[in-house]
Amino acid sequence: MEYKPGFAVRGLHYDVEKGVLLKLDSFLQIQLGTVYRGLSPVSDEEVLRLYKNRVIPIAYVESQVKHMVSCVSRLT
């Protein structure tokens, strides 16, 4: 697999239950067009089917979603 330095950017979250990477804003709204399963984009329709809404409840975020800043370390 080829390394893509621009793929993973700040603000990414990983939904452990659904297995997707996504961007959430400060109001816990999913930024449509930024959801991926692996390197494959997930359509906006599929995102809305998975989550029923663009806003994710705080209780779900606290239990199932991991902010990627804690999962990435700098390689030297």
C-alpha cells in the first residue's frame, strides 16, 4: 500500500463500533464527504443510514469514538 501523507489530517475520529474514520466539528456534527472505511470513501447516504443524523450524541462519542490525536505518534 502506498503511503498517502495528505490522507490523515487533523480532527479525525475513529468510530470503533462502525469501523469508520470521520471528521467531527466542535458541535459533534459529521462533516459529510469526510467519512472513510479504510481508504474508501463512504457515501453521504451511507453515513446518514449508519448514524440516522449528522449530529452524534455525546454519550456515543464518549464510548465508541476515539480522537485520532491520541492514536498517532510522530516517527523520527
